[in-house]
Amino acid sequence: MTKKFSDQDFYRAALRSDLGTFLHRSVLTLNPGSPYLPNWHLDAICYLLQRVLRGEVTRAIINLPPRSLKSILTSVVFPAFLLGHHPRSKIFCISYGTDLAAKHASDFRSLVESSWYRSAFPETRTDRSTEPRYRSRAVSSISSTGYSPARSKSATSTLYLDRPTVAFSKMIAAI
């Protein structure tokens, strides 16, 4: 006897296996009422990040103009997708400013606490912390913070620097 699969089963499988589908659902969750506008550059970034997930790529630089979903995709959506697949991962997202890092942490929490995410990745849960730090039940963690040289030396399995040239410019201006 064959098992019948529902449309929801196929959708959850697509969310787990395809970063582009996961991105689409994530954008709708983070921006309710706004349309998702797919574009080739998002497909290209998703392709690259899925290669990172599989371990085929260990270092990458993504240069795009502001407002192209680069930060949301690399600092919010992909870490949630990564933790869904590897719940023991340690991820450190560094942004050029603490306000943006706090926003990314809040958006990340919104994703992993959503019902569709919990259905797709039932092993990944938050610890209800109010800090821009997340810990799953499987002893993974994600931290989001503004740039600091001391913080960039933390022992992590995945490190994301969002707009490092802006952080560098701020450091030079402070001298």
C-alpha cells in the first residue's frame, strides 16, 4: 500500500529543500501584505548559499546595492534555513551597526517562531531570550551584533559580515 502525500507535505518538503522557496515564504512572513518579487539575483544568491550549506563553498563575497534583500537573505533567512538543517551549528552574524543587528535578530526570531517554520523544521526552537542571540534545543546558537574586532574572533562554524566596508569606514572615522 502506498502512502498518500498532501499538498502540505510537498510544501514542507520544498521549504526544507529549496532556499528559494524558503526565502519566498520568509519574505511574506517578515513583510505581511507586501508582494514577493522574485529576481535572478535572488536565485543566484540562493544557489550560492545552498552550496555553502552543502559544504561546497567555504568563503563567498556578495556585492549588491542596498535594498536588494542581500542582508535579509544572508543574515536572517539563510541562518534560519541553515539551523533547520544543522541544529548544532554556531552562527555569528555581524552587521555594520547594532540597530540593524537587533532588527536582524528580531526578524530571525519571527521566522523560527512561525508555525510554518516549526512545521518544516520541528527540531529547531528558540529559548525565548530577549537578546539578539538564539539558542536551539540541539545546542546551536546564532548571535547578531554590530561590528567589533573582539567579537569577530568568536568560535563559530559560520560567520557572516554584512557590509564590512561600512563597518570599516565607521572604524576609520572614529580614529
